[in-house]
Amino acid sequence: MNAMRQPRLDTDCTGRITVVADGSSAGTDERRAVLVDLGHAFVTTDDAELVAHLVERALAVDQDFVAAVRVAMVQLAGARPFVVLDAESGRLLLAEPAAWSGGVVRELTA
């Protein structure tokens, strides 16, 4: 598989959170370094994986899935929209950062 192919699909440390993202965000190296210091293990350098770990970290503080996705979203400057799946609840969210829609998280349903 081509490592540069977009969109990217990645998971958090636990496998609970899966993120699909297309493109990259500015200033992600610092956030990645902080998460590594907190014990998160990264397999890739993809923003999708970074978002998964940010959501995982937010869920450790507050189990509200929508709130956790919002916390991750505001930490990414210039982020593109991304989709987040919580394997535990089966919920699927679309996060559209401020640059795209004013900062909206929408639940996707079948």
C-alpha cells in the first residue's frame, strides 16, 4: 500500500477509536510529542492517528464521545474534516473544524 495515499485510516492505542482523515494539519509535531510523553504509541506519522490518540486522551478525562472529538478538533490548526468511529458505542461522528464550517461535530447515521 502507498504510505502517501489519502485518506488515511488509523486507530488509537486501544483500538477503540478509528479515524479517517484526508490531508494534514499544521503544528502536529508538538501534540504528537506530548502524547508520546504521556505513554501513547504511534505507528505512523499520519494526522488520522494523531486525532485518534487525541480523542483517546480526551475520553480518559470525560467519557462524552462528542466532547472528546471536539477537544481533539480544537487542538489541530488548519485541520481538514475527519470522521471518528467509537467501536465501543458504534457511534460515528463527522468533525468539521472551524476553517471549514465554524467548528461543528455531526453524528452520522445509517
